[in-house]
Amino acid sequence: MDIALFSEMVKNLILDNDEVTLPGVGSFVSEMVPSTFSDKGYTINPPYRRLSFRQRSGHDNALVEMYAEANRTDLDSARRIMEGFLSELLETLKTRKTVALPGLGRLRATRENTFFFIPDEDLDIYQYGFGLSPVSLKTHEETPEEVSEAVATLKDIVDSVPAPVSESAPVSESTPVEDEAKPEGPVKPEEPARVEEPVQAEIPAAVEQSQAAPVLEPKRGKRPLRIALISILAVLLAACIFLGGFILLAHVAPDFIDSLLYTQDELNIINHK
């Protein structure tokens, strides 16, 4: 059995089954992936089935039975042929680290002999997804028929909205109905209807006075001027007192004034002159 026949058998089995076991190697597992968005939400991708490989033990005679039916041989012979083929495939995978499966993908192994599967880009194992392709919302342009249908739908919605009803009902003029039986005797004139005057809330006297009396604000313009004048007069008075005291000391104690104004050397020079 060659590798192409083996790959075709696995693909045919995975179309109708979620798992196909390779005795002594592992299992091919298919999982359903729902529709997804890509390109920042502008592209809708259709659902598909994803094929992966899991390195686990299992017992499945699907491959043996398919091979026996296709080659018209008994199950024991088909089992021996399948076991021999899978043993060679496992040895090749461990030594070369990769095995190409035509129409499926590549089965690979890591340095620690952990197996994983890389499917082909054009692999399609979802038979109900035939003809489905990604839809881009960027390239979609509305046709004139779609625009006309949208306008008609909007018009129907607007027409179905009831007109607003006025809250105040129209006052109908009523015609006075004459009484069939008029009372005998003089008719008293009808008294005019009393019109009730609106009741005004009583305002407290204190509040009424506060509202009536104007609020007089103190005049602030003259006070700063008065303070400035007083300050200037105080400074002038202090200067006059200081000057008078200085003149008085100059007449009474001239030596003391000279000691404040001149140094001792300057006084010696002045006295010698």
C-alpha cells in the first residue's frame, strides 16, 4: 500500500466521521469551527471543519475494513498489511520528522517525538460548505432595487405612526334648550354668577417690609481718602517733631551732635582749624 492510497482512505473516512484512528500512531480528529469575522469585522468567513492530529492510543477498525472492502480481501490480511504500513510510517516520522500525506497535509514530529499535523491550505472536509466563500462588507454595494425597497419600508413605517392628538378638546357650542313647562308667576331675573377672586397668600409683615424698604449700602468712597489724609498728616507731624528735636539738641548739646555726625579723627581736624 502506498502513501497516496492511505491518504485517500483517511480523507474519505474523515468526511463521515469525527475521528479516524491509526493504530499505534494516533488519531485524526475533525472539529467544527463556526463562522468568524476578520479584517476588523468587515469580512465574514463561512464555517468549516478543522483537521488535527492527537497522539493517543485507540482501537478503530475503520481503515482495515475499508482496505479489505476495496481490495476484496479478508480482515486478517488487511489488518497485517495496515499494521506493517503504519509501523513503517511511524519509523519514518521519527527519523525524518515529517511525512507528506497527499491531499491532506503533512504529519510532523518534534525532537521529543511529539506528533502534530499541518493541513493543506485548500483542504476541504466539510461537505455541507460547498460553494461557501468569505463575504467582504467593504465591496458590497446596494442595488437600486435594494434602495427602493428600503425607502418604501421606511415610508410605510412613517405612515403607520398615528397623528398626535391635541390635549385640549374642542368646545362645542350648545344651544340652550327651553323648558317645556314654564313656571307660572313673575320670573325672577337670574343673578349674575359670582366670580371668585384669586386668593393671595398672606405675606408676613417682616418680609413685606424687607421687600419694600430699599437696602442702603454704605458709601465706601470717602473712607479710604480720609485714612490716606490722616496717614500723611501723621508722617508730617513725626518729621516735624524729629526735626525740632534735632535742632534743639544742636543748640543744647552740640558736642553730642558732632559725635553722631563725625568720627573722632574728623573732629580733631575740625577743632585744630
